[in-house]
Amino acid sequence: MTIVLKIRSCYSSDVDDLPGWVPASADEVYYPLEMEIGEADRPGAHVFCAMIATPQGLAKHHRGRALQAFRNNQARTPGMGRKALLVIDPYRWTAVRELIDKQVQDCQRERWEASLACLREVFFWEYEGVGYRR
């Protein structure tokens, strides 16, 4: 039986009201997104991150701190793909949400470990690069 994954929350340190935010121009769209994702029928979740941008936002902010954080995450995690940078054109929160919902749904597997491996290919995971103590 396949595990059903659920996005429990979405948050950005740069955008207070994700569903209600309407940027004044396309070049303003450039922000980090944190998502809590877990199994639908179990408590708890893990935090995953992605960068959300429009092509214009990338052009304007390509030297910004948010992109530097993204690059730092890539350097710490060699397997982190370009999928963790979600380019939306034109920008609408509903389009962002549909895209991440589809990516999460596509990562539903029979076991949490397999689902987690897939999610880690799509998003940056909060525990990337963290060693485990024995």
C-alpha cells in the first residue's frame, strides 16, 4: 500500500501571506519556501525547502542572499537538483501550490524511506548533511 503524503504547512520568511500576496511586478518574485511534509495518517512532519522565483525575479536577484543560501545548500548536498528552484511564469500562488502538491504526490511510495529519498531529490531536506551520533 502506498503512503499518502501531506503538506501540513507552507511558510516563507520573505512573504507574510503566501495565498494573498500579489507582487507589484514579476521581478519581486524571489523567495524561500519552507514546507512541512509528513505522512497523512501519522503525526509529525519534516521540513523541506525550495526557492520560488519568476524568470524576472531570478534576473533581478541572482546575486541575492536567498540564492546564496540555495547555492550553499547545493554545495553541502551534492545530490540536490535544480528542481529545488521552482520557476513560475506568470506567478500565482495557486500555480506554486499545484506544482508542489504534484511533486509531493509523485513521491508517494510504499515506505517512508523511499518517499523521503524521492522528496530529497525534489526539495532541500532540513537534515541534509547532518551526521548521526551513535
